[in-house]
Amino acid sequence: MLRLQSPLPDRYTTATADELSAWIAAAKEALGERLFILGHHYQRDEVMRWADARGDSYRLSVLAQERPEADFIVFCGVHFMAESADVLTDDHQQVILPDLNAGCSMADMADIDDVEEAWEALAGVIDISELVPITYMNSSAALKAFVGEHGGAVCTSTNARAVLDWAFTQGSKVLFFPDQHLGRNTGLAMGYGHDDMRVWNPRFDLGGLTEADAKEATFLLWKGHCSVHQRFRPEHIAAFRADHPDGIVVAHPECSFEVCDLADQVGSTDFIIRAVEAAAPGSVLAVATEIHLVQRLADEHPDRTVVSLDPLICPCSTMFRIDAPHLAWVLENLVEGRVVNRITVDRGTQRWARVALQRMLDITEAAPKD
């Protein structure tokens, strides 16, 4: 998806770190409770230090919804996260993304036009009433609206299993997008096999499948992935275990099946944070997720050794676009009465996206607790 961020004025690009800090602090003080800054776990420290709340994308959107006194929600994350915040917050609240180029390559892999074409193609070969669309939170508002309108729901990496369990009470097949790995890993954990799954490639007619494939598959997994989590490989685990036989490997379920199968623990971002917190002092942990979170966990737990499973280290390049100059720029504009980089979702899309998100909440609340 093409987004264009205007170049920042020289005042911000040439400023020192101390100057930027002073400007951000002054703007926050001037705006007071009218401002609520959200920081996703993957943000760099120079941004995260200013966040009023930190968390994953959905949790942050809910927190924004719970702060009606905040007129301005500055979301230090990526585009789909800001969209979700706009869907959930009140009309008087304005959601701002400091850099419009902060997108998500995974979210962009499932374009609404491609999804609608896939749905139409599948309707020609299967009983479409038995197909339940499920979209990962890491998707556009348009996709969330699509699943809402077509009887599906949104899921997070935390509640994906509960949502898929629910989906199979609604139909016999699931179209899961945009991340094939989360869908595959969750399905396998539920007891399904690889033979129950097919990958839908939107570049080919009928997703590159035969009619028999489409009819036989229980899981139709969109050919999408996270550019960070796909970097982790089984050989990284082998190398880590060779150096640290008693070490602990913790992986995000957006990693490939081969990595998750070898990891000691697999779970969402919040799960990873809790796993590091729960590890005994002196533990050595290799974490397969974005490097800024890994480094923050290492800094916050000096009595444990926390390293990235990938020694070459790969930040989320789109998350990395949010920096102190962009944050200072949007905040100072707000102080001067100008709203820049506002993210809005049209009312029709909002309506159905809320339906899909509410279904997810209802499913999660009804699911058995461990």
C-alpha cells in the first residue's frame, strides 16, 4: 500500500537528541490529558520513553478507547494499528501516526481486492456457507470489515486458538489471513495435520490450488508472513543449543512451523515478556521476535541473559520509521492547533470492523480459561 510521508522540516532532522527531548516534553506538558501516546512493544527506546502506555496493537487500541478525555491518540506503531484505534475510539478522538510510511508488510500482503477475488473464486468450487474468514489483528480495517460482514472474526496471536475453535462451530473450513504461519501453528496445536492445510497464493488462479485442494482443505492459509519472524531458522536454534545446552528458546507463533516445533516455548508478545520474567535468575534465553523488544527485555532483566535467536539481528523496518523527530513534529503541530497525519476509517468500514472485533471479544470471554 502506497503511503506518502512529507519530509520533516530541517528543524527536526538537524536537532540534537536533547533538543528533541525538550520539545517532546514541553508539548506533552502543554497538551496534558488531551494527549495519549501509545507505544507498541517493538518501538525503539527513544520513542518508548514517551509512551503513556505500552503493549501489543489490540491492547493499546482498547486503552485508547478507555481514555475518552484524550482528544489526540498518537499511536507509535504502524498503520493498521492506528486504524484499529480509530475504529474503537469515539468520534471526538483523533488518531495520529507520526510517520505515514510506517506500514506493515504482512498486513499489505492481504489486499482487500485480492481477498474479495479469492472469496468469489472459492464460491465457484465449494459451499461458501461452510467457509469462515478469520483475519489476524495485523490486517487493514478493510479486511476486518470483510470478515465482520461475512460471518468471521478477528484474532490475535494470544486468542487465535479460541477463535479458530469458534470458527469450526460456524463452518467446516477456515480462510485465514494474512499470516500463514500463525494459522498453521495454531491449527497444528489444535490437532490438525499438515494435510489439512493448503496455502492460498493470490498471484495465481484459485490461489494456485486445484479444485480438489480447495474442497479437501480444512485450513486455507493466505500466503503472507512477517518479514522479521520469517528470518528465524532451525539452524539458529541448533547453534544456540550448541553454545547453551540448558538455554531456553522462546518463539513467536509468526515464526515458521520448523522453528516453533523446536522451540521450548511459543507464544504471543505478551507471552514472551512473561516467559522472560518467569525465567530463573542466571537463565539464558534466545528470543525469536523483534530486536527492540529483545533488547528491552535484556535491559530490564540484567540477572538473565536474553539474546536474539538470530545473531544478525533484524528490526521491524517499518516500526523503525517512528522516531523522536517525527514524534516531536506531530506533537508540536498539535500544540499549535494543527492535526497532521490523522488516520481515519470510513463509517461503513468501522461498522463491520467493530462487528468482527466484538465477535473476537465475545469468543475470548466465552472460551475456557486455563
